[in-house]
Amino acid sequence: MTGQSDYEIFEAGDVTLQSGIVFPAMKLAYKTYGTLGAARDNVILYPTSFSAQHFDTEWLIGPDGVLDPTRYFIIIPNLFGNGLSSSPSNSDVTPFPTLSYHDAIAVQHRLLTERFGIGKLALVYGWSMGGMQAYHWAALHPNMVERAAVVCGSARCAPYNHVFLESVKAALTGDPAFRDGRFVEKPVAGYRAMGRVYAGWAMSHGFYRDELWREAGFTSLEDYLVRAWDATFARRDANDLLAQVGIWQRGDISRCGAFGGDVDRALAAIKAHMLLMPGATDRYFDVRDNADELGRLVNARSAMLHPIPSLHGHRAGNPVNNPRDQAFIKAEIAALLSK
């Protein structure tokens, strides 16, 4: 576990959530990279994905990386429920309230404006749940967001995506450690079951057919499942995982007072240069959802749908040990930033 010195905390105070509940002493953990320019216009916001903390995703930040800290001031805000920002595991609020992406973006907006005086975002970049946050940012703050890259994400959680998450929840909560609506201890069997379910959904048919796990040094399919998936979620608090699944399932850019559930209105509010970059073989953030959204981005400065041509399924969007997909994403983001 990385120490407190690795990141900073924005104390948001008592925050009234979308649900109407007041969350006391809400905390947003964040980390910055690079230097904020004098004009405060070189900012990239990079929200975290499911169960990730900033140090899980900062690998793509670097002078030769997808996001360059020598040119840009990059901020990673940790999503609520990830164990660093306010989460079931680190707050005394019980039961832990229902949170939404709208709640997260509201506090992130306060961080940018109150702590840094930032009024423009050169780019909001996010993968998976981070991509959903990028979409929310573009719709909720259209005059602030100049560009948004939605990598393996969507404007709302599709029904199929919702069903996938139901299977994840069922695997985790089937553990006897889940009692009366919460985990009272670590669900050892539940973590493994969740990892095995996730392994099937996150990667593609072709990934397993062509044994692409060999490229990452695994010796057999079982070796891959054991080392890549069995303990993946055990590093996180199980109640935190459920809180984030809830945010994900409720994800919808239009579910707020401004848009009243009208997705067309929410998409039409977006003015940014939009890059929708699904994984060609992603099973739960399907290319067809982004294709459907593309035609409704009627006021975006530009809108492009560029699927990642990969057999790595959902993980094509977070290609840690996958140079081909990494190169594709890097080139796409360079082109977007040049607009």
C-alpha cells in the first residue's frame, strides 16, 4: 500500500448527494503530475476505473506515454468507493449511501475550481468507469471540457452491462462473509469467484482461442486464471467493490435535474471534441452503444468512433503489457490533442 505522502486529500466538507442524503466530511483523494501552466489551460483530468487507485493507472503517464506530464498538468481523482476517496472501508457512514457519477463529478469540479482555479480542461481521459466519468464531464460542463476521450466506456450503463455486473455481485456476495447486506470479513471464496466470472467477461473469445495470455508469460490457461484473476479483487475491500458496482450500474449522463433522464438532450449538450474508443471485442461496453451515441453528439466540435482493433476485450483500453494496443491509443490521443 502506498503511503499518505503519495497523494493529497481534498476535504469537501458535508456534501448533499443526488439522493438528498448529506455525506459528512467527504474526502476526494487525488494525485497530480506535471506543472500547471500560467494560463491554467494545460490540464488533463484522468478519473479512475473500477476498483483502481491512482497508482494502478498512472503507468500511461510519462514523457513517452499516452499522457505527457512535461506538457500537461494531469490530475487523477480517485473515484468514491476505491478505498482512498470516501468509501465504506474508510468512513463511519453506515449504511454507506448510494452514490452516482454525478456526485463524483460535482466534487471533482470543486477540486479543480476551488483548489487550482482551473476553468478549462484540455482533455478528460478515462477508461471503463473512468470513460463514463469523462462522458459525464463533457455533458455536465460543456463549456469547460475541450476534448474528451471515452475509452471502453459509454454514456450510460447498458442493460447487458448491468447483467454482467449482477453476475459479479452474485459471485462476491455468495460468500458466507456477506451477512445482512454487508461483508463482515474478507470473502476469500467470493473474491476468487468474482475473478473467475470477470475473466470470462473482460477478455474476448479470440483472446482465449489464440492463447494470447502466453504473450504475457503465463504457461497455461489455469496459470493465467490463477495469477491474473484469482487475487485481482482481493486487494480491495469487498464493501468498497459493491459501492463501486452500484455507481457503475446507475451510470447515466442524463439522470440529473439538468437533463431529466433525456439521453438525447444530455448528448446534445456536449460541445467537446469527442473520441469514442471502444474495444472492438469488448463484451460489456459494446461498440454498438458508442455507435448509437455518435449520431446524437450533434453539437460536439467533432465526434469520432475509433474502436481499438484488439482481441484483448475490455482490457484493450488498459493495455499495461500490450504494446500494440498501447501504440494505437497513444496515436489516437496525440491526434485528439492536436485538434
